[in-house]
Amino acid sequence: MDLDKLKTTVGLDLKGKRVIVRADLNVPVKDGKVSDATRLERLVSGLQDLAKRGARVVVISHFGRPKGGPDLQFSLKPVADKLGALLGHPVAFAQDCVGEPAERTVAALPPGQVAVLENLRFHKGEEKNDAEFAKRLAGLGDLFVNDAFSAAHRAHASTDAIARLLPAYAGPLLMEEVDALVRVLEKPERPTAAVIGGAKVSSKIDVLTHLVAKVDRLIIGGAMANTFFLAEGVEIGRSLAEPDHAKTALDIMHAAKARHCEIVLPHDVVVAAKLEAGARSMVVPALETPPDQMILDVGPKTVAHYAGVIGRCRTLLWNGPLGAFEISPSARARSRSRARRQPSPRLASSPRSRAAETPWPRSTPPASPTSSHTSRPPVAPSSNGWKAAPCLASPR
């Protein structure tokens, strides 16, 4: 991507134009209600700007990972309702993102109003970046605005193929993130660190490879850390990981060592037998995950260690959650983290992280510096009595 060539809609006459906005509406929903609207709140001002300029705003997004077609539990209807509440007026909702339901909804949409189309992933063509599916989407608009930075790295029909079929522009949220990245990667104040979470190494190979050449310390958490553990021969029980990418993780560690970038992995972890609210959990050393347990979060020693590393840095890039933030006990720890806000290093973050607003306090005692380029978890006695699982970040 040539960042110098990114265009925005500033100055465009949008009156009566159908503007397709690729947003990220992938927010937590429980019992049919949005439980965390932070990501929607950030989207509102950009949608309002388009609507005030007379655009007919058509919002498209994925939601979750439905398999094999439409699935009511992955419907965007509850999200559309919440978005309407935040906008201050109801939004139209189409029960499909293409075809007659979408066409009818968009045709009836007056200037200055917003519509949300059903989950893009109800169609296999979305994730396959199918040209025909993209053509059907493009037929619903006059121009395309990508305001989903967290999905912009994916070559899907709603982010890639559609941008080749319509005049394409960057939305305000995407530009905000790009500007922040440019600042911290081109002219960072050192020392620098990046915190990378989330589930998959495979989705962030290019990012990780690039970062080890740019930052002094790369802090890894979430299920992604499990794949790095596998690469080092560490047993992870029933934890989510990508065994097929263990060699990739090893290659990244070798590249980091060559670049004098320290990779920091969890010291201790929170484990449970299953991923569900209220499941009995315990803290164990990262090297001692029981065979019948799965890693769901970082432990308290890791929180203190990561805080110390971050506290010594002048520039911090944060992307992705480091634990299962959606459920208790991680959700309780997230609430505690909000109460600990203090001034932070210079920071850029992706929309999938609340790190920009909840930096860990400098008052936390820093861990001892390591001489290794991979900070390995130490073997220590298990603290099975600890139940509240700390969580460093949550998605935006």
C-alpha cells in the first residue's frame, strides 16, 4: 500500500451518492444485545459526517465466523439496532448484503440516512475475495470508503476486490491509524516496543516480520503466544494454536535475534478446562500447562513483567487482545485495568485494542532485564488458588 496515495472523501460532493462504508462491526453481543459498543462509538462521527453531506450511507461488515451460510447467532441486526441508538435515529437493515433484500433497502434509503447490510460472511465469496461477489456488492454503491483498519490487511471481497470496482477512499478511522503507524515507525522515540495479541500467527506474519526490524522489544500474547511456545517445544495442553505455523514462529524468533529485537513471551498463564463464563481457572507457569487445560489469558507475573517492559519504552505500538476478554474472569480484570490509567509512552494502537486508553502504570515494578533475545518463561511453583485472570487489552 502506498500511504502517500491514500485519498479521503474530504471535499467531495456526496449529495445523493450511495457511499458503501466497510466498517468493523465485529463487537461482543450477548443475549441479543451489544455488550461493548466502543468500536461502534468510534465509528459514529465518520458516518454522521457522510450523512450530513447528503450521502446515502450503506454500511457493510463481517461479524464472527459463521460456517456454511446464514446463521442467526451471527446476524448484524442487534449491532445495527445499537448503531442506530448511538446515531440518534434508527438505521435501515437489509436481511442480506447482496441480492433483492439489499437492493431494495438501498433503493429506499434517502439522502442523509444510514443502512446496515447483513453479515458479509454469510457468503463464501467474501473470504475468497470472489470477483463476482464483489461486483454484486459494488452494484449497491457509487463509491467505496474503507474505515475498517482492523480488517484492511485481509484480501477479502469487501476490502480488496470491491476497491478495484468503485472509486475508493480511506475513512477517518483508517487514516487515524495509518497516521499513527507512520509516526511511530518512521520517527519513533526509543526505546520502542510492540504488543501483539490475537489468535493467529498466520494472519500477522508480515506484520511480525516487519516489526522485528523496527522495534527493540516485541511482546507477544493471546493465542498467538501458544504457537511460539510450540515452536520452542513447550506443551500447551488443549490451547488454541497453529501447529502448522510453528516453523514460521521460529523463523520470526531467529529474525528478531539477528535484528537485536527481544521477543517477550508470557511468564505465567491463566488456564481453564473450557472457554466459558464462570469456568474454574487457575494460574500456572507458562511451561507447566496441564494436558487437559487451555491457556485463556496471561497471569499476574506476566502483567507485572509486561508493564515493566512497557514502562521503560518511549514508543509503544499495540495490536490485539492478550486474553479471552469477552468472558469472566478476564472481563473483571479488564474493568480493574480501567481504574489504573496513568500517563503512557507515546502510543499507536489498532482499533482492536483498548491499549491507547488503558496504558499500564509506570509504577509497576519493572522486571529484571534479560540478556537473551527471547524472554523465556521461568519455571516457578503454580499458584492454583488465584482465580481472577488479568487481561491486558480488549478489542476496539
